[in-house]
Amino acid sequence: MGYDYGKNRSEHPEPMQAEVKGSLPEWLQGTLVRNGPGLFSVGETSYNHWFDGMALMHSFTIKHGEVTYRSKYLRGDTYNSNMQANRIVVSEMGTMAYPHPSKNIFSKVITFLNHTVPDFTDNCAGNIIKYGNDYYATSETNYIRKIDPVTLETQDKVDYQKYIAVNLVTSHPHYDKEGNTYNMGTSIADKGKTKYMIFKIPAVGKSGSAESPALKNVETICTLPCRSLLTPSYYHSFGMTENYFVFIEQPLKLDILKMATAYLRGVNWASCLKLHPEDETLIHLIDRKTKKQVGIKYYTGAMVVYHHVNAFEEDGHVVFDVIAYEDNSLYDMFYLDKLKDQDTSGPSKTFTKPTCKRFVLPLNDKGEAGEDLVKLKYTKASAIKEKEGKILCQPEVLTEGVELPRINHHYNGQKHRYVYLTAAEKVESTMITKLDVETKQRLDWTAENCLLSEPVFVPRPGATEEDDGVILTAVINSSPGESDYLLVLEGKSFKEVARVYVNVELHIDMHGYFIPQND
């Protein structure tokens, strides 16, 4: 299709009536809010990396069979500073911003100091998350921005560090049935220690009602030391079951000392992120009740994981599925000059194909050296006990060439059967798929001249079957005379039930959150 990743996108802040072709289920009521980069040049300056673009939120509000659409840029400090200066003045992970040559030496010294101990951006273009009753745009820095999910207005700036000592935080939290949120972050060189922290944000405060910001009531569940003080592992998500957390400490490491000198050396912060393929990937299992790591040491070979699919417990095992890569070439692929030079519609030669893998962790390590401790009959995943007592975990491949996994959120932490994903054989995703993890069978949906976003599953209220619901995905349509649209698929058959056409250009985004009308 040749999507122009570096093109600045227009916002449409006023609600626009969409055209529904087909039939929306009567029970489907709520708002799908999605987030991703949309602005890539300011004045004469441009971002280097697609992930760095300024956050453009958009939403589809579904009510009584009708749909309205709107989009709006996140007006955080980063956006406002860039607009005021008419140039990029706030650094992002892949783009280092330098003062205009006309700035005086004092301004340049202040800018240098801000980059030595980085004061990160609040350009939260990664996802939409919920803490308490509030919704936030988020990336992976210590800043999040509260938003109005109806109007997409930007509200309060919230700094995690006012409530918990973390510098980096994932944009993929977990939610339990009581409305509590669980997330994970890295605390860099706090009191001489670099550590990972898992924390809980209660649905209600000590007063018995929801408070804002809900982070005021944050509870630290567990801290884990980094295996290396100055090179913590980069991670994008983690797993959670009813009784455990799963954390993959992968050998994709952030070099803190190099980050401190990156500005001076004229390189971006992303250059300080490096895969160490000679290192093992450590798999940490944390007991949610004792709030401590279990004593068994699990590991596997070097890999890079961005997205966990789900995790669950069965017959003395913890089972978890992830999307894994052999290297970190995925990030490099999204530099805008590379996207411009390559054929994004054909098979990618610049990044390794992602694989959906299943790992199984036995909760009992009793056995002989060389014994496979996995006793589940339905999986080929293994966990071999070694002489030193460590357990080498080898995964089962469920399918290949897929990314952006979503499940029925009611099954988060429970045994699931279905996963909804985008095809990732090439840069541009032209297919979404429903994977049956038991049979390994896939149902695919694709259309000519179309790019598809992350598929979001919305369960039917009161449903008793896992795939009873609909899948929502935004579609960029380059067919002549046709508009972009929101695609609605029936969950069981994976067949189309409706298209919701919007008379605007949609943008490729990252992640999103469906808010039922009663929330």
C-alpha cells in the first residue's frame, strides 16, 4: 500500500457521524479509544523514529447502532513546548533534540543537564490505560497524562515518581475483576540500587471510594534486583495469573551510563539499548500471596519479547504465551528513513519474524537431572532440570508471523483458547487472525488495499463462551473512492458483520482500550 509513516496527520476534535454498513449488535455500546504517533515534523525539524511522533488519540463511540468519530492530539508539555518553539525541543527515545544555534550558553547548559539525568517526555503515544476511575494516555516514561475519554481533552500530568520510585513503567498493566490495576516499572540507581518493581493501584482508596489520582494509594507488591546494576533489562509487558506474576528479564539491556552521556556524544537514547545474545533470558515467578519470588530458577535462551499474550495455572504448572523475536531488529525497522526506503507492503528483510511461543513453568522442581518436569499432556513445551538445579525452559511454537495479541479480557490470568492478532510477515499488517491455541488452527480476515490495526475483542455481556463477542479493528483503506473504516467481526465465525466508514484519514496507531457504556 505504501503508507506514508512520516506524514503529519490532521486532528478532528469535533464528533463526526460515521456511516454504518451492516448491522451492529444491539449490546455493543461504548467507546474504543486508541493511541499512536501522528505528528512527525515541527517547523524545520523532524523525528527520526516513528515511535517518537507526537500522540494522536482517536475514538469510535458506539451508541444504539450509531457511531461517532473524533481525534485529538495529546496536548502535554512536550506538544506545547514543541509548538511554541516551532521545532522539536523535547527529546524522545529515537530522536535527540538540541537547542537552536541561536540559544545562549546558559540555555545549552540547562539542556545538557536535563539529558544527563533524563527528564523524560510526556508524549504518551503508546496506549490508553485505566487507574481507578480515570483514563490515561501512556508510553513507558514516568509521566502519564489523564484524558477525558469522551472528548479526548488532555487533563492532569501525573508523575509516577511522586508516588513510587520508578523511572520507566510499562504501558500494558493488568486488571482484576475488582477493578484493581497491576503494573511494573524499573527504578534506576535509587539509593545505589537498580531494581524492578511490581505494584498495585487499588480500584478504591482508603475512604472506600475512588480517588484521583488513584496512584495516591499505590502499593508496592514486590521488588526484584536487576542482575546488573547499570544495565537493567528492557521489557514492554509482563504476565499475571491468579496466584503469580511472570517477569521475563531478557538480555535486551539499557546501558545507564551510556544514556547519561548520549546527549554529549550526539546519539539518541535508543542507541544505548543493546541485545546481549550470549546471555540467558531469566524467567522470574513471583508469588502474589507471599509477595516474594519463588525459589526455583527458570531460564531460556536469548530472546526479545514485547508482548505477553496471557498466563494461567494448571495442575502444578504456570503456562504463559508470548510473542518472541530472535533480536531487536523490530525497533530499528521503524526509523523513518528506513520505512521510506523499503517496500513496506512486501515481506520484510529487515526484521526477524515474530513467533507466538508457549512456555511452561513447573511449580515443583523435584526430579532427576535431565528430567522434563512438564507433566501437561497437551503441550510440547519442556522444562529440563539441570545438575545445578536450574530449569531450562524450551517453548512450544503455537504459530508464526503474528503480533499485537489480544484476548477476551475476562480470561486474563485464566486458561484461554483464542487469541486475536495482526499478521506480521511484513511491516504493514494486511491481515488479522483468530488463533485457536488448542488446535493451532487460524481463521484469517483480509481485504485488498487495506491496513489493519490491533484487533480488540469485546465480549458480549453475560456471555458464557470465550469467543462470544465481536472484534474491532481500525482499517486504513486505499481502494479508490472508499473511506477508512472500523471493521466489526463476529467473534465465533470471524466473519464481517459491519463496517463503520469515517470521512477522514485514519492513522496507523499502537494500542487501545474499549470502555463499555456503563463504565
